Amino acid sequence: MTSQATCQILKKGEVQVGEKEREHDIASLRKELATLVAEKCVDPSTQRPYPVGMIEKAMTEAGYSVKTNKTAKSQVGTTHRSVTST
């Protein structure tokens, strides 16, 4: 009986994540996303990529929030549009 209950919990249950771990995961995803966007954006005056810090600042100013249920690669397009429209 216990093994059936355990299997049911594993199939339908959700993993609870602590606040610090969640914050770390979001910060890590945000950094990865900013890095991917920075690789694709070039400053027209210098022909060099924008620094990751500048992209992160633009994301904050644009009010962009990362989606934790999506990968960084899948969010690059929407992030790029949000950053370039500000």
C-alpha cells in the first residue's frame, strides 16, 4: 500500500522549492538570458556586443520578468523585443 501511495505522489505531486533556491534559480536564468541577448545585440556606434550588465539593466527598466517554466533560449526573442522597444 505504501509503495502505491509513493508512486501516486511522485506522479502527481510537485516539488517544493525554498525561497532562496527560487531566487537563485531566477537570478541564474536572468543572467543566462541576458548573456544570450548580449551575444545577439551589437552597438551600432562601436560594432561591439553590448555588455551583459547593460542588457540586465535594460531588462529591469523595461520591466521584463523571466518565465521560470521556459528555457532561456525560448525567451530570447521576447526579451530582445522588450529591451529594444525601450
